[in-house]
Amino acid sequence: MPTDSSGEQTTSVRAYHKMLSIKDLLQGNLLNRWWDRDRWPVTSGNYLVGERKSPVAICTLTSPQLMEPLQKAEGTAIVGRLVTANLGIEKIIRNIISNPNIRYLLLCGEDSPVFHPGQTLHSLFEKGVDSDHRIIEAQGHYPVLINIDRELIEHFRNHIVLIDCTGEGNLDALQRTIMRLGKAETALRLGVDYEQDHPIPPRA
């Protein structure tokens, strides 16, 4: 496949995105949005939906075996995997910002040592994007969000809290974290500082 001067297959990425857009249309996702304004998630993908009013979105990176158990955890709105550093992240952004109930993105499971989507997502939160929509200091393959406006990217960065548990695969530990995040958000809505008395421990 043709590559640019950096060795990235930009043409193939753009072609793949067009293919996914057509797939969305054929599956009814785009058409249904005209008739059902409450339809969510808004893009197709490899994910499972929990309780849409819950505050936690979960990305299991390259560990799909975590998806079904975490879907059932109290506090989960949506859970899915991530294998690309561009189109996959665009889908995450669109699905999360289209649900105003979501406040946290929990990153867990194993990152790909080849495509680095987890590290790329972390860099997006920490550094943002440059003038070409390239995620700053990202190690992933072609980490460019070419299909999302900068305003939406900044809205995502400013309104969503990243809980980075990359490498964590223990279901009990992850379910406890999700439950804590759910309770923290409920307390916040009630005007109670839950996190002060029940802090979420940082990653070692």
C-alpha cells in the first residue's frame, strides 16, 4: 500500500474510514439518527452497552475478554476494545461526548506493543493535538484524528476524566474501581465530596 514520507499508510486509513461510514449507513446508524434523536451509541463498533445513564465508559484495549464481565459492573455505560490509534479513538470520542452522563473513561487491559492505542489515548488527554490533528507525542501508528473538529476533541479532553489502569486485567479490582467512580459521580451530583473520603488509588 502507498505510504507517505513517514511510512504511514494515510490513503488506506482514509479509505477505511469511508468504508466504515458506508457500513454505518447500511446498518441504519446514520439513518436512524434522523428518526431517533435519543439513539446511542452514535457510531458502530466492537462494544457492549451497559446502563446508558451511568458515568463510566471503559476501554479494554486489546483485552476483549474483559468486555462482557465489565459490561455488568455497576456504573458501566459502555465498554469496548481499541486496536487503532486513529479511527478507534475517533469512535470513542463521538460515543462518549454524545452521552452527557459519562464523566470517566477507564483504560484497562493490555496495550498493543505494535500500534500503541492506549499510549496514544493517554497522550491525547495529556498533550492534545497539533494543527494537523496529530496527537502530540503519541507512539501509535498514524495517530491523526482527521474526521473530528478540534472543538469536539477539546470538549472531550476538558469534560472527561481519564482513569489510566493500562495493564490491569484483574476483574475484581476493575469492578471495584468502576463502582467507586459511579458512587463518586452520584455523590458529586448530590453535592457530596465522595472522592475526598474514598480516594481512588493512583497507579503504581
